[in-house]
Amino acid sequence: MDKDDMTLFFGKSILIVEESGPLETKVRERLAHAGARIIGPLDVFSEVQLAVGLFPIDAVVIDMELDVEAIIKLVELLDHFTIEYLFASINAGRVHPDQFVLSSDIADLADIARALFSRPIPAVTIH
């Protein structure tokens, strides 16, 4: 976990979809300091549709606590627009060691940046 991975957020527009309330100020500050623009958090599907239509969005962080129907509609929309997304625990802490957590912890944010924006190293075949 390299905090330098926070630079992957530079110039990116991140949409946050959650229903648990406002994003922690420290999370917003750290993402802004890394050069990201935060849209949301939004919790109503029609607002998400509007945001996707109005703003260039590079990635979406989706609250794991959303209800299943909302998640299905959201994923269909994001797939249609080929927008990267991941699911994270937001304002709730880590339940599983491999899950993403949207928190003010630099390591948590760097994990999200890597998952969304780092490109895998291409495989090389030697003949």
C-alpha cells in the first residue's frame, strides 16, 4: 500500500453513491488534496442518472449497504456508460479484510485508487 497511489486520483471525477448521510469531511479533503473532484454523495437513482448525464465521471464508489434493487439498476446504468465502479464500506468500517473502505485512512483511499485507475502490467510472451 503505497500512499503515492493517491496520485492516481489526480484529475478524476468520482461519484459517491450512498444512503448513509454526508461524506466525512476528512475523506473529501484527502480526495480533493489528491486532485479528485467529488460528486455526491447521492442516494437517489434519478440523481445518479442526472449526474451521469451532466458530468464526466471517471469512477463510482458504491456503498455496500444499498439495497439489492438499487444496486442492480445502478450497475446496469454504469455498465451502459462504461464507467468504472467498485463497492466499498462507507462510514461503517471494515467487515472483511479484502473489502474496500471509503475512509480518511490514506491506505484505504490508495487501495481504491489502485483498483479503479491503475492499469495492469501487460503480459509478455517470449517465443
